[in-house]
Amino acid sequence: MTQDRDKMSCQEFQAQLPELVGSGQDLAAHPHYQSCALCRALLAELETIAEAARQLFPSVEPREDLWKQIESRMNDEEGADEPPATGASLPE
Amino acid sequence: MSRFSSPTLPPDPSSHGNDEKISSSSTIHKNANPGPLTSPSPVETEALSRAQAGDHRAFAQLYSLHKRRIYSLCLRMVGNVAEAEDLTQEAFLQLHRKIGTFRGDSAFSTWLHRLAINVVLMQLRKKGLSLVSLDEVMEPTPEEGPGRSFGAPDLSLMGAIDRLALERAVADLPAGYRIIFILHDVEGYEHNEIATMLDCSIGNSKSQLHKARLKLRDALRVHSTQETQP
């Protein structure tokens, strides 16, 4: 198995991808990337997925009454002999 | 330095909420997610100070300010509404117990975000998920090795990705992969931060993220093939 960047096989290049991608190196300058259409396509697809992930999962509200549950547990934990601390309603 | 020390407001991810297809970008990947930090407002600072003194109304205010972000984080990480609600509840109860220990060394929102992640991870470990041992379990099998990626590129992935298909594929990832993918690609944490949170090596974090993306690619290719069949 060769680790010469100029003579790297696809398998060797792909085995190094986690480190190459994770370190933020400019892969476009890698000799194997420049010479191999399949590996370029693979990387482009992975980049597309990573990019799409950032637009995924719009933030959502929890159900309205979750606060009541949390407050009830807070009161339980603070002890029954203390006066109820709130009745704190959620601010508008 | 972590990007989370930057006091910039993140864009509202819900602005993409109605797009079923997500346009791709072919730029070389470098995570640009601004991460979980929000600038502390005077309202938050005041509420924090009063909540630390035991004021439940102020705590309710903190809940209102952060519930959306924390619930969304939990939902992304576990992919289940009921479980995400339980974890959100547990995160705010932990906050209630620990709020007096917050000293302002980091932004409150960052501190709370980390606290919530720890709650989720603790829960997953209780359920028997060992994030570290997953490294061993998920070493590539012969058919999953690096060479498996040969084959014609799937051009459908190059144009647009079906949002629902991607969300489903993420939800179907093994938990260890999913968590690292969410923390890195969605929440914007760096590998060194993830390694610290998960108590694994930076190399493992990189490796699992890469494998997660490969799995997602495979899942999306299957989805794409099914969609194009008559």
C-alpha cells in the first residue's frame, strides 16, 4: 500500500478522508482528488449532505403545558414545607 | 478558539421551514453553523440574576427564552417527541438545581446548551448506549470499508436533497453516528469539543462523522432510486 499522495489508490484516499475532511484541509489541491472523478463525486455528495444538514431541523416549540410539569417538579424538589414559590406563569 | 465565543446571533433555521428540497452547495465543506450561542439580552441577564436568587418567575422567564432551542436540541438528538419532552424537562430541572453554580465564565446560553447535551448523553448511556464502545462496534466491516464508495456518483444528490428523506435518514442512523452528526453538522460543534463531551478521541469523532455521512449518502441513494422507479 502506498501513501505517496501522487500514486494513492481510491481506497487509500478514502481511508484518509475522515482525517483530511475533519482537519479542514483544502482537498481540491490533493493529487488524487484532482485526478479521480469518482472520489470527487463522492466528496461532493458528502459535502451536499453536510450542507443540507445545516438547513435541517427547524427549531420547534415544546408543548405549552410542559412548563407546568417542570414547575411542579421544581416545587416537589424544593420541599413540601416551603410555600409554593410561584404559580409563575410564563411571560408573554 | 470555539466559534461559540463569538457573540453573533444565529440565523433563524425556521426560515427554511417550508422548503421540501434543500439546494446543495458544492463548496468544500467547512462547517459554518454559528452554533448555539445567543447574545445575552438585558432581560436574560436580569432574569438570570433573580433566578439564581430563587425567583421562580425569573426562572420561568429563562425557560421561555431558551425552551425552543433546548427542546429542538433534544428532539434532534433523540428523534422522538415524548423522549425529547422528558429530556427538556430534565434539562431545566438540572438547570434549576445548578443555576447557582453558573459563574458567567461562558455565555449562559452556551452553558445551558452543554448542560442539555450532557442530560441527553446521560440518558442515552442509561439506556445502555456506550458512545465509546460504538467506535469498536462501528469499525467498517469488509463490505462497509472505504472501497465501498466506488460506483457512479448519484447526480440526484448533487442538485437537491429531499428534506424529509434526509431527516428520516438522520433519525435512522445508529445513535452514536447520529449524535456526532447532529453535534457537528447541525449544532456546529468542533471535533475537539465533541471529543471532550463524548469522552472519545478527536480521531474517533472525525471517523464517526465521516461514516455517518456515508450512511446518509447510502440511505439517500436508496431513497432516490425508489423515488425514480415507476
